[in-house]
Amino acid sequence: MNKWTQKILPALLAGTLTFSMAGAIEAKENNGNGNNGKALGKANQQVKAAKQLKLKDIDNHWAKRTLELMTALEIVKGYDDNTFRPQNNVTQAEAIVMVVRLLGLESSSSSSLSNVPVWAQDSVQAAIKNGIVTRAEISQPNKPATRLFVTKLLVNALGAQLNQDDKAGLFFKDVANLTREDQSYLVYAILNSLVVGYGDKTFQPNKPVTRAEMAVFIERLKTNKEKQGTKIGNSVEATISSISGDSVTVTQNGRNVTYTADDDVIVYVDKKLASWSTLKAGMKVYLVLQADGEIGFIDAFTSEQVDQPEQGIMQAVKDFNVELRSGDKKLEFKYQQKSSGYDAKIEVTSGSKKVESKGYAAMVEMKELLEASGVKASGQDFNLTKFVQKAAQVYKLEDQVNVELKLSIGDASYNVKERVNLSTDTSVNWGSLDKVSEFSLDVVTSDENVKLFFEKTGTNSYNAWVENKVGSQTVKQTGSQALDTIKSIMTAARVNESIDLDKAVAKVDALYDLSGTATVKGSLSFNGTHYSIDKEVNLSPEVAWGTLAQVAQFQINVVTPDETVKVYFKKDSATTYTAWVENIVGSKTTKKTGTEAFREIQSIVGAANATNTLQLEKAVAKIDDLYDLSGVADVSGELVMGGTTYSVDKKINVSPEDEVLGSLKAVQEFTFSFESRAKTVRHSFKQTNAGYEAQIEVTENGIKRTTTGQTLLPEFQKLKELVTLSDQSIDLNRAIDWVDEKYELTGNTKITGYLKVNNSAYSLDKTMDLSDK
């Protein structure tokens, strides 16, 4: 192979396509001139689309558009009975023939490959000649082509030069046993939208590829080649100027050209099946011409269509700037979310050598590294050490890493400058924390919240973080930066060999310029002695009582079958109070105290007194709104306001509008019917103005059993999941085996189905023999 040097192509649209080999219908070959009498296209002489032939077994298939496009281009063909057989596996020889046919390659070799079928000899010779496959790799041409085999064909077909590295582990968890070379193929393929993995982060490299899946791979290769400037087949990319009858005039390379449509022309608009009448002036179009120059296939778009690749956690990232230095290596990440998309760039500098990646490739690498750090879309749980560890593993950094990081994600912001030691052989300067084993402090005011945590986990190891939340923005320090801040707080609190936590609070106030009444909770273990604090500290004398101005005390409990919310408030003096809100879900309890609880209770009491007529039921409605309760709740509580006591003790239905449909939310109608001589099974689901109707009817030996209602929803949800593919397209055939097995069907069975989802309709009508095998 050539020297392996990383080369990143632009992000490409992920598409779909089709093909066939021995026994396929052969199309006519001629010049394929357009109506202006001038031949279109040169290069790729192998593709001259002939008369459209309708494939009769793909009407409800998820890759229908791709199969029709590839058939029109004659890159893939149907069988002589006008079927495509999309679920059949592809052999290695078939896969090579499809790639070669797309590229328009020809063999100049007259030598024979004894193990290769005669019909594939020329294509395999051309593939070997052009470096797409080696003789050794095609030793078993009739063996099913695997996902890894096809991936390598696609990458070689692009002429890519790759970097042998270990980064495949960033994307897939089942590729560790592959060679470094095979892993480098996968990295290039995923960064350039040639392949995708499964939802469980596996690639399944040894899984056989079906004809429909191979079609998808081929169209992705086609898109890549077109991005490189290669014209595929007798095709035209243009903009519609006008339409008249069965003719369309397009602006093509600065001039107008008119084409006539075949009677059986296939039209897609924004990748959805459409009709000739839906085409409009101004649409971008991709035309496939037949041998007689008429249009056989049209892909039209209402606007410039750019498929945005899956961004995952990066959708929540506003800005991300990182510099990691280790030895002579510097690693820089730069990412910014914009209204029109994002800018992403990674630079790796080692000595005088610099390698960079941009755009989609860089975004994907940052996404995988951030997700490895455990960060959530809300901005919580970012673990700097995990991030650096993963980056060190991927980019071969040494144990000592200097980090400068700014991250704005969700409601949180991180600004870190510290040295991360990845080696276990390190020592820590404890300073004022030398005799502290654990220290936590939470200072909450009406405007701000400062939390800190320190835990000594070993002779020279610790966990430490400091979090400052102002409104919706959170800034968090971790590692050595947090350790230094906590040391300064501990120094203020430590008086010789004793501790004064009030002085620790005063230091926090000085560092973060707090104001108002603060709720303070904390604990510290120092030299075997435990200290704690749980009190209100008045950092400024005013308290904005708001809706609680006339309230002396308020407590209420709302208990549902799944969740409990308890609220408590008591005014202790003109400037102090006790307040907490507790939420219990299963075995997990979350408790808010101090200002956070105070503000929430203000909103609850405000809702109850919105019309100056106190109604505690409205307080319950506010709690329901805040905590999204469901079911019938037992409510008890009282409020003392202006010298009057108001109480409530009753059952209240807090959520009659429970969401129970799950994945059926987008489904307007779903029916499935299996009719045989022995048994009939009918599923029907429909959303109505009043909610939904669900029914399963089973008839056997003249006895009919009908079941209705909510208990059926899991089965309909299962069917919906079965028929939905990873790209959200629909294939109703995928549910047949599941229904057959569940209801033990047998014999010749008429199967019909109808699914209307997101206002798109899909149907199924076929007869199958479901006899037990």
C-alpha cells in the first residue's frame, strides 16, 4: 500500500441505492442524447440508462427511491422477472461489479481468474488494476460480502490515503480485534459518511450485506465521487426554468435545455415520491436520461438540501475551545455553534509537523470525546479527567497534560486552566487541607449558589470541584484549580487546630461577592473531628418576601402512586425563614432548601392567591406543573396568611391528560390483518379527537376474541418499532415474522397492512405461505 496519510473529505450526504448481477435484465446501450441533439456526459461510458422497468417487489421498501435511481442509472439492475430481491445477501464478486460499474472502469488484462464467475471477470480485473481490491482479498468471490469488506471497497474506490491509528475505538466498541489498517479504513469511512454504525455503538464488521444495504453503500460512494467532480451516468444537474406539458426546460451550465419526460417517469421531491405536476420552476433537479434522451427519473428539491449529520451532544454545545499540551505535542479543539450550522476544527502539532481536520470530521471526534467525559446536554457531569484520559488514549499524549479549556454547554460554562497528571505516581501539596478528609459546603442566596466538594481518596489522590451558579449559567472548577480555591476557603476557616465554618462562609462571600440571606449547609472532617453547619446567614439585611409577605407558615403534601412532593415554609423573623421542597420518586429523594426552595414556594403560593381569593387546589396545579405528576393524588396541607388558616385534604386528579402513546404519538392510523383458513388476526389502532382507539381481534374455529384499550398499546408500539428502520423509513414486511410467531399462524395467508405516520401513508398487500417449517 501507499504511505498512509490522513486525508479528510467534506461531509457528504448519506443516501441509498441498488444493484443486481447474474440473471439481471440487460439495458440497451446508445448515446443517450438530450433534446438539443448534443450528447450528455463523457467519462463513465458504462452508464446509458435504458427504458424504465418497474421493480415489482419494492413498493413498500425503505430504500425504494434509491433502488429506482440506481436502476435508472443502470448501476444496479433488477432480475429478469422484474424483482429486485432486496433482502438477498451480496457476494464479494457482486459487490465489486457494482463498484466498478459506478466508476466506469474497464479491464485491459486478458488473464483469467479461475475462481471468479465468468460474468464478473472483467470487473474484478478492473478492480484489481485500479487498487480497489487485491487478488488475495477476492479468493472467495462467491462468499457473502461483509460490512468490513464493502467498507474497504468504498474507501479504495475514492483513492483515499489513510492514517493508521487507533481512533476507530472512538466510534465503535466491537472493533478492538481488527488490525490497525482495518480500523483506519473504518475511521475514514465514518468521517466521510460512507458508513454508519448501529445504535449500540457497534459496527458489526462481519455481518453480511444485503442487496438493499449494498445499494445504500453504493449511493454514498456515488455522492462522494460527484463531490470530487466525477459525473455518474447519463445524468443532468440543473435548475427548472419552466414546465410545459410533459417537457421541462432547465438552466444547465448557463444555458437553457429542454427535455421530454418518459410516460413512466419516476419523480421524487425532497426524497419523497411525488408526481410530475408537483414540479415547480426554481427547483434544483437531478435528471437521469434514458437511451432515447427522455427523462426516466427525477430527484427534485424545493431548496438547497444539505443533510445535517447527527450531532449528538454537540447540539447542546455553544462554544468549545481546548488546548492540551503534552511533551512536544499540542492538541487544539475549536468549535462554535452558529445559526447556519457550526465551525469545527482540530489541530495536532508534533514538533514541526501539523495535521488538522475540519467540519464534520472534527465535530464527530469532539462529540465522541465529550460523550466519553460523561457530560449531559444540560451541561452537568462534565468530567475533565475522563476527557483528558480519552484524548490521551486517542492522540498518544504523555502522562503530564497541561489543559486550558472553555466549554459552554446547556446552562453550564466551564473555564479551566490546570495540569492533569494521568500517572498514578504523583504527589499533592495539601496545604491547609493536610488534616481534612472531607469538606462540603453549599451557600445559596436569592441570586447565586456556590457549592464546593473535597474528598481525600488516597495518600496523593482526591476528588474536588467548585460550582458557581448565577441564574441559568454555571461555571465549574475541577481538579487542581478547584483544589486551590478550596485551600483558600479552608485557610480562612482554620484557626490553629480548630475550625470556624462561619469564616469559611465569609471567605466564599468575599470570593463570589454574594448578597442577601443565604442558606448554608456543610460538613467537614478535620483530624478525626466532625464539624457541620446548617443555618441561615444574613449576608445583607433585606429579604424580598413577595407573595409570602403575609404568610406565616405553609405546608402541603401531594402524594401520587409514583411520586411525592412535600413543601414547607415558616417565617422565623422579619429577615429569616426556614424553607424546603422535597421530591420523592421511588427510592430517590431530591431536596431543595434555602433560596431555591423559597423562590419555588413563592411561585406556588402566588398561583394559589392569583385572584386574591386563596385556592389551595391552584397551588396543587402549580406543583403538578413544576413536577409533571400523574394520576390521582392525596393532597393535605394548610397555609396561615394574614391571621387566617386555610386547609385542604382531598383527592385530586392531577393529570387526566397522561401521555401513554409513546412511539405511537406520530401514528394517525395503523392496521394489520392476517387471514387464513384456520385463523384470522386483525390489529387496528387509530387516533381520534377524543384520544385513540386500539383493538386486536383473533378468530379461530369460529370463535372471535376481541381485546381493546390501553393494555394493547405495548403491542402496537412493538409493531411500530419493528417496521421503522434506522433512517425512519417504513417497511411493513418487517413485522410479518413477529405476528406469525406470536399468533402461531400457518397456511396460505392474505396479509394486508396500512400505516399513516407523520401524514405519510404506507401499505402492504400480499399472500404468503406461513406453514410451519
